[in-house]
Amino acid sequence: MATANATQPKVLVVEDEDTLLFTLAHNLRREGYAVRTASRGDDGLKMAREEPPDLIILDVMLPGVDGVQICRLLRRDSDVPIIMLTALGGERDRVAGLDIGADDYLPKPFGMRELLARVRALLRRSGARPAKISPTPVLTSGDFQLDPGRREARRGGELLRMKPKEFDLLLFFTQHPGRVFSREQILDQVWGDDFFGGPRTVDVHVRWLRQKIEPDPANPVRLRTVRGSGYLFEG
């Protein structure tokens, strides 16, 4: 077993099935991660706040506080990548998981290699943000501004709070104004080949963006839906 050190990515696993919890922790440690575990939701939430991890693997059904509520609470002040685990595998349940702020959703039973691949993909994306300010100019559209170098977006001068993937999607749209992109094209360009989700992920993130950049999210004028084709950003 690898010895924990400051350079190891920290993974918090919150799961109430003892056998699965042990298996997850064992395999993650073999991959070189520093792992902490909790079998109750309230304990997991406390651990996530006291010592923020680099990624959380979170079961939906937990004693104390369930995974849905934990995800909602963490999303108020944290962008930590979250993989939700659940025995509910329908599309509605997967979309609900994304709606509350999860970055990925894995129905049980699942293969350990797939889970580890998703962990690597999320950690790679969350750690790939540039440390230096880019010389890319600030993009302006009416009262909306986007600064790629600082990874900041403002509307009416007010800073918009965004998850990393929301910002990536918005940046993609602003760099291609007036062009229609299908959901599959957006997934390929913004999420990349190592993403395991489906096209509904794009819809969820577009809805989140509209809540932040549109004067009236129910009647979008900047980020429009082109029926049967995809999405179009009006610069």
C-alpha cells in the first residue's frame, strides 16, 4: 500500500455498505490516492468540510444525511468533483443527480475499472485549469463579460459563481458565436473523449448557464435552442 503524502490526490468515499466501502478504499489506495472513508452521511459531510478532498465518491442512500442533501449543501460553497453512486439507474435518476450538482453518476452494480477511469478523468479535468492569467481578451456581450484568463464571468458587474465545467461550456459558446452545435459536438469539444455521460448532460449545464446569463431564463436570447439541431450562442 502506498504511503500518503502531500502530492497524492485526496478522495473521500461516503458509502454505508461495508463491503463496497472497503473495496472502493482498497482499490483507490492501490491506485495511489489518499483515501478517507465514512459510512454515515453526516460524518461524510463533516469530513468534506473540515478537510476538503480533491474528489468525493458519494452514495445516494445514506444514514444520517442522504447523498442528495450532502451534494446540495456542498455545492453552496464548493466545486469539488462528486461522483454519485446509486442503485437507481433510470435516466430520470441520472438527470436528477446532475441537476443537484454532481459531476458524474454511476449506477450500481458497476465495474471497478470503470469507476477508477471516471475518477482519473474528473481529477484530470479539475486539475487542468491554467495557473497563469491568459492573454486572451475579455469577451463582452451587452452587460455580460467573460475573462478567460481569470476564469471569471460577470453580468452587470456582478461576479457569477460557476462550476468549472459550466465555465468551460460558456467559454466554448462565446468563442463560437452564431454557430449551431449539436449536443454530441458539444460533448466532444467540452467534455472530451473520456466522458462517460450522455447528451442530457449538455441540457443540464445549459439550463444552469441560462439561470446566470439570461435576463429571462425561460425565454433565452443569448443561449438559444435550435430545435432539432442543438444550441446557438448569440454574441
